[in-house]
Amino acid sequence: MPATPDLRRTLAVLAALPLLALAACGYGSQAKENTEQAIAGAPKVDGLDSVRIGYFGNLTHATALVGRQEGMFQKELGGTTAQYIPFNAGPSEIEALNSGSIDIGWIGPSPAINGYIKANGKNLRIISGSASGGVKLVVNPEKIKSLKDVKGKKIATPQLGNTQDVAFLNWVSEQGWKVDAQSGEGDVSVVRTDNKVVPDAYRSGSIDGAWVPEPTASKVVAEGGKVLLDEADLWPDKKFVITNVIVSQSFLKDHPQAAEAVLRASVKINKWIGDNPEKAKAAANAQLKADTGKALPADVLDPAWQSIQVTDDPLAATLGTEAEHAVKSGLLQKPDLTGIYDLTLLNKVLKADGKDEVDDAGLGAK
């Protein structure tokens, strides 16, 4: 459902949420390794030597992983070099976008909103969707046998105010339980824990479960955890935004052909993933291995991959709802998200490909 003026007025301490400074994978420090070879003899798009693309080493960033591994971004960029910068956390990627260290990035909804609000709407636009789903509540089946058993337990989320943290706090509220959003204390103990640490924390017994994205959820299952709830089941049509494509406003204004080339690649990648799920899964895992030094085992990769849907549609109405959840949880107060989207180039690409245009839920740039 489109965001109403009341929602847009109601939607603001995203601005009060800290940009949590987790380290990125040294953006700029691996430029040589992370740079593809431009296509010899091909023209440069918008006259650019390179386009710098940020993403996370998560399966929810499958479009970026597969596109890089299969050389599909470079194919569309031709004589302009595709340069990649992997990140560990949204705030670091927003910082890189703000500083001009990257031009375009794959990122979750909460850091995109947070970055937009903190810059007073002057730094970024969401220009496409990328993925839906891939978030689960996984628990210790010896301690938690039903949803009501979550009360009184220690549940991990990745960061204060991140997408999964907001979703879990909202779910807790809907159960009629009380939790202080900032401290995480209350009827449930919310333990903010980096995704990389969650499986070890579960194994040690320091948490009883986690509301986390893939592949972390499946890693916990591999440690003996059980999926108690798939967040997709809480959303209409089982769809909600988990990954967007963002671009700096200056890059979008000065180099629209380059941004369009990346979006053209993104749409082609998503179609290829849908048509070739097993090959795409292998490609994503190969890129994860290249980025992190370790591929995912089949017992983690297979269930994680099945729960993620790639999508060109940014599912803009669900972004507004997620912000509304943050307001209700006490993490936001009245940010105005008008202008966070500019889907003009995406809809141009979709139309040229014979696909339906997508909607910005009233949050588009004027």
C-alpha cells in the first residue's frame, strides 16, 4: 500500500540512530584484485574509466555476487571498468557512498533509510530492488518449542536499529511483550550480535536463538537450531524488501548512462538467476569463496538459497511499513522519506525488456 502523507510525517529517529561503525573489507584497499578487465575496443560508458560497485558477502546480495562472478556487470559497462568493493556492514557502505569511494551499492533497507535521513535526503537514491525474504527466527529446540516460549529468552539480532532488529522488535510488540529498544532488556532479551559471531554464540549457549538473514540462519540450523518462524510469512504475498540498489545522487545526475548500464545488468542477472537457479547458486558461492576465502557447505547453502527471491521491484510499500515498525518500536520519529526512490531508469530498462514497470509507493523523487 502506498505510503500516506501521515506515514511520511510519522516516519524519524532514523536520524537519531547511530551509524554503527563496523569495519568494511577495507574499501579501496583491494582495488587491483577487485577490478575486472574492461572490454577491449568497447566504448566507455559516459566517458568513465570505472564504476565502483559496493555489496556485502551475503546471499541476500545474490544479484551482485552472481553478476560479478559471471562478468555480467562488465559486459554492460563495456570499456568502463567494473570495480568492486565488498563490505561487512551497511553504515560502512553508506560512509563510502557519502565520501565518493563507491558510486552504486547493494544494501539493506534500514541503512539506506538511515543514511538518507542523516544526510537530509541529499546523498542517495534507491534505484532498484534486488532481493526479498531470507530472514528467519532460529532457536534452540531444547529451550524454545513454540513461539510463546520466546518470552524470557535471549535472542540475537545483528545490530541496534538494523533491518532484522526492527522486525524482531515489532514482532515482540505484536505478541504483547515489552522490550526497551535501546537496551534490548525486557520480556525478551535482545542481544545485538554481529552475524559472523551468531553461530558461535549459539553453540556456546550465550543466546537461545536469533532473528537473522541468510546464510546466518542456516548456519545456526547446522549447529542444531530449528527454524521457528520465516519472516516472509508475516508479509502480504510473503514479500518484503531485504536488499536494494542505491546510487549517489551526484553520480545519478552526472552519469545516468552508467547507472542505467548497471541496472540493465541487474535485470539480466535476476532473470538469469531465475532461469538457472543451480548455476546461479554455484556462482554466488564461488564469489563468496573469492571474497571470504571460504565457500558455504551444502547444508547451509541449499536452504539459505531457497528462502531468497531476487526481484527488480524494490517493494517500496514494504520499506514504508518497515519504517513504520521502527517508529512503533521507539527507534524512529517522523523522518520524511519522500524522494528516497528514483525508479526512472529501472522502469526504462524494464519497459525496454517488455516487463511491467514498478511503483515507488509515493516515495519517489519529484
